[in-house]
Amino acid sequence: MAVTSPEPEGLPASVTIWEVGPRDGLQNESGVVPAEVKIEFLHRLADAGLPVVETTSFVRPEWVPQLADAGVVLDGLRRRDGVRYPVLVPNARGLDRALDAGVSDIAVFASATETFTRRNLNRGLDEQFAMFDPVVRRAGGEGLRVRGYISMAFGDPWEGPVDVDQVVSVGKRLLDMGCDQLSIGDTIGVATPGHVETLLRTFTGAGVGVERLAVHFHDTYGQALANTYAALRVGVSTVDASAGGLGGCPYAKSATGNLATEDLVWMLEGLGIEHGVDLEALVETSVWMAGHLGRPSPSRVVKALAGQ
């Protein structure tokens, strides 16, 4: 196991891992994973101690066919006490379906750039808020917790580097309409630690409490763990990760896999930060899923511990 360092200064005592593999991971697969495999994947992740397991998305099937079975998956899910199972909700119709399925957590997926908003939502940067506002407000009125994703927060494949103040403006608008938390996404994996710290400190300088911020890194340039450490140093205590490093973004072809949950857990253990995850069970789960996908996990920790 990882050697634990002395108690580091300036880091959170515990971190909530927001597992995105079943949604963000599987949505980028070329084939469709059977619903029964997804359901077992969800059960295994919860059994491994993950406190939040993002389950699926109520997007239109023609947009993300890999998640067209969202209703079937939720019907077959055996919810574990103490575990949250958020779903991504793109619009009012998606919220109707989420409420019918009895979910308690939803997320909306906004963008920090005009071009990606057009490509992903067929709306302009400002127009996206008109779509999200009634969804977020109604969800809050129904007692649901709402997360706001901010994609392209560091760089955009069409527009290049993204202005920090623009990202903060998008985030504050999401919070003002009722989002409980922001997940700041490096969708194409171009962020570096200094950029991460600058953006997060700009958020806190604008009056956004660090407890309302989460980070979501992709490992395109091998910076996901370094960026996560930079976020921890600022005080962020919720980190998105994907079991086995699954995932990317179907609308941004340069986006490679998410930060692997196993790699994150290994680092947290070395830092002496509590996380509540059984690493051995998680590795077994990722090896099992890799078998269903027909390829080995890209996670360095999975490869090391499973001998892949």
C-alpha cells in the first residue's frame, strides 16, 4: 500500500470522491454496455465504499445512445443506504423522468464557452441559462440536490484558452439560480496546476465558498493528479473520478479518459486524507469492467495492483 506522509498542511482532512464512471465513463464507449452489466457496476462501486455514484443521464437516446437505457438501469438499481446516485438532466423533460424515477440528486451540464455550448446544446452561452433555470429551480423546489457542471473551464478545442473571469461568471450564474455545487471541468485535459489554483482562487475571491466547488480533470496531458493536488491545496474536498479511468466526452474528440479513481485513492492514502474507499474492491471492479469492455484499464494503479 501507499506510504502515508506526515499530516500535510493546507489539505482537507477528508475528500468526497464523486464517481462518474457509470455515466461519464460509459457514455464515451463505442458500443452499448448491457443494462445488467451497468447495474452490477453500480452495485460494485457502492459496495467498494464510494459515497456518490453518478448513475446515468436522461439525455435523448439519439444524442448518447450508450445511456438510452437510463430508466431500465434505475429500475434495476439496488440503492445502498448512505450512497447518492445522481443523474444528469439536460432539460425539463429529463427532470420529469428523474422525478418519476425517484432520484434525489441531479446535475446540469453547462459550458464556459460559446462554441462548445452551440455544439453540445445547440444554444448560445447566455441562452443555456434560460434552459437550465426552470429545471434547477423546480428541482430545488422538489427537494432535490442540484450540481452544475462547467465544461471547457480551462481550454476549448475550438476557442483555445478560456478566460478565467468568464468561467467564474458562468459558475456564479449557476449558483444564483440554485445549484448547490459546481464541478469545474477540464474537458480536454489541458489544465496545469498553476492554472487550476488561479481559477479556484478567482472563484473564492468572487465570494464563492470553496466548499461549493468540485474539480473534474481529464488526463490528456498526464496532469490530472497534479491538478487535483493543486485543487486540494486550495481547499477543494470533492473530486470527480472514474473507476479504471473510463471516459471522455462524445462532443470533444480530443478528450481522453477521466482521472482514474484508483489513482486518486492511492494519492489520497499517501497524503493521509480520508476517503472511505476499499481500493482492493475498486481495482477488482475495474478489472471486471475492463473484461466486459474487452480492453485493459488505463489506470496506472489498476495495472500495478492487478498485474495487468
